[in-house]
Amino acid sequence: MKWILFVILILTKGIFSQTTEIPNSKLFPNGGGEIILHEYLESLGENELAVLNFTSVTCVPCKKEIPELLRLSEKNPDMKLFIIFAESDPSKFAASLGVSKFYADPLGTLQNKYAIKAYPVTFIVTRDKKVLARLEGYNEKNTKKLIALLGKEGR
């Protein structure tokens, strides 16, 4: 009986994660200053979404995903993109991909808080701090899910 409950819990984890509140965090942009995530989310417009992308300069799929995320954010003004690198100074790598604004997490504080075990991981979050999706890896399915969430009305 315990085994069945364990399996049910594992299978339903994805359902519950979509209604989870994103933990509050301080984000430090490469230009200086800090952003308190919950305060930022509360300032979003009704249809705006925050997209938090955790990445690394050593991540091969990330080199393909980041330009795709940048294109999507240019096409969708309601998408507020946060690219968060695991390294302390990914400036050259970021510039090579066309990223002008990024965040660094060299001590892994955010990665631990958000249970990041591999890259890339992308969170789509509403202004009321709800995680609509946690997308692990870069693939067509995840890109389509992000596009669908960006186009969804009545969030």
C-alpha cells in the first residue's frame, strides 16, 4: 500500500508543481543593483509573465536555447526574460549569444533554492507568483509549451 501511495505521489508531482508559488529571491543583474523577485512579479501587468532561465556557459543545449528565448521575448512584450548564469562572469559568453542583460549565481544560492540539477531549466511565473511551468532541457516540446503559455489569455 505504501508503495502505491509513493508511485501516485511521484506521478502527480507535476500537477501540483504548476500551482506552487515561486520562492522569493534576490537577483543581481550584470549592470549592478538588485531585484527582489516577488516585488518585481507584483509589478507585472495582468498578462505579463516572468521567464526565469537557469543556464551555464558549459551547457551545449543552452547555446541553442538562449537565442530562441531572446527571439521569443522580442516578439512577446509580455514576456519578461531573466537569464541566470551559474558562473560569476559569463560576460563574453553572454555577449556571443546576444545577451546584454543577465544575472549571475556563482555560489549556487538560486540553483539550490529552485532545485536546479542540470541545465537548462526554465520557469514561467505569473504576477501572483504562481509557477505555470518548470521546463527542463531544451527541446521542441518545451518551446511549444512556452509559446502556448505566452499566448494564453485570461491567466
